[in-house]
Amino acid sequence: MKVSAAKDPDHVMVHEEFTSFDTRPLDSKCRITLGGKLMRVVFERVRKVDAYQVLVGRNGDILLRPAVSIPAAEAWIYEDPKVIGKIRKGLEEAKLGKKEVVRDLDAFLDKL
């Protein structure tokens, strides 16, 4: 999926190919249930979805973007590009088997 920044922070440009999956009826309160079959497909692609961001297009198309909640105390990690960048770099290095033996944890943490 390609997501582009828009001029307005409330707007997101999404460029992705979609596949028709199902047609779901509205219930008496204008709600749509996603159903188990669709949720299995989503859970195969995305882990632990607990919410959906709802995006509405110019023509009335609705895009549900899977989302997960994070604890407020951990939100700073995602708000600081340097921190999240270091975490992602560390995870990538771990996948490649790179490691560093730390003998003095305080000195190591001070270098971060």
C-alpha cells in the first residue's frame, strides 16, 4: 500500500489495489458486521487487531484500516522518529543474527 501525505492532516491518500470480498447488509441500526470469515482473513495478514480506523473517500467509499491500541505510557516511542528508528534497526539486526555483548548496562544505555 502506498500512503501519501495530504495537505490537510485529516486527509490520507491511499493507493492500493482492493479485492471484492463480500457484500454485507446493514442491520436495523445501520450497522455492518464483518463476520468470522473476513476476520480470519484480516488476522492472517495483521496481528491482534482491536480497532479499525474508518476512512471515507470522495465518492463515499469506506476503507477500514486495521489498528491496534498501544498503552499511553508507550506512545512516546512512536512519537519520536529517532527512538522508533533505533528500535526498528535493532529488530532488523536481530533478524540478521547481529548481537552485541553488554558487560556494563548503564554505560551501554548512556550511549543510546
